Amino acid sequence: MSKTLTRVFIAVAICLFVGFLSGFATQSSVETWYTTLEKPVFNPPNWIFGPVWTVLYILMGVAAGLVWARGFYHKWVKTALYHFGFQLLLNALWSIVFFGFQQIFAALLVIIALLVLIGFTIKWFSIVSNKAAWLMVPYFLWVAFATVLNLRIWMLN
């Protein structure tokens, strides 16, 4: 297997693992506390989140793997992957804060920081690989939507 495919595979596995762990926090209250919240009319049905996040984690992993394959010794690759790692941590933190701790406003602050960090990640990825940067765009758009959703849920509750 080539170096690029190996790194893409590892990065996808890491992203899916983070998503799997985040799912634990989500499952703790998605069928209980979350159902009691007032939600905006544009709130998607619960079943859509799993498939969407799975695709997004795969795209994120492919993007990170493509960047990593350029050589971790390079300053721009390291910078891009550090941004990626930090945004991945914030991604997991959001689920813990929103669903685990049931703190809607604190989760809003986390997701705003996440959105900004995804933007920086895309910027740094574009320096290393335009393809990797473009693979992150659907994730950015989904998190932008999720930010608006989080804001509206906070305003309604």
C-alpha cells in the first residue's frame, strides 16, 4: 500500500473513532433530554445526523491523510495538521458539552470556536493541498448550519 493510502486510511480511522466516541455523549441524552427541547422548524430529523457525520468524518480523514502524505517534516504540513487536530478535539468537545453536560450556551461557544478553527484548517490545508482543502468544505458548511441550529435552540430554550 502506498504511503498516501496508508496515511489516508489511518486519518480516516482516527476521525471515525473520534466520531464514535462523540456518539457516546450524544446517545446519553438524544432520546431523553434532547427530545424535551424546543427546536426550530429547520431542525433535521435525528436519523440524518449519523449518516451525515459518517460521510463528513471520512472526508475529513481523507483530507488530513492527503496533507500528512506530503511529509510531516514540512512546517506547513505540521501547522495544517495541528489545526486539524485541535478542531477535531473541539468537534468531540461540542458533543460532550451539548449532549453530555446539556449546556446549550457553552456548546454554542464551543461550536463558534470550532467553526473558526475549521476555517483556519481549510486555509492551512489549501497551502499544502487544494484537494484536501476542498474536502473540508462540506464539513465547514455543516458546522455552520449546526452553529445556527445551536443558536436557535439556545434562543428557544
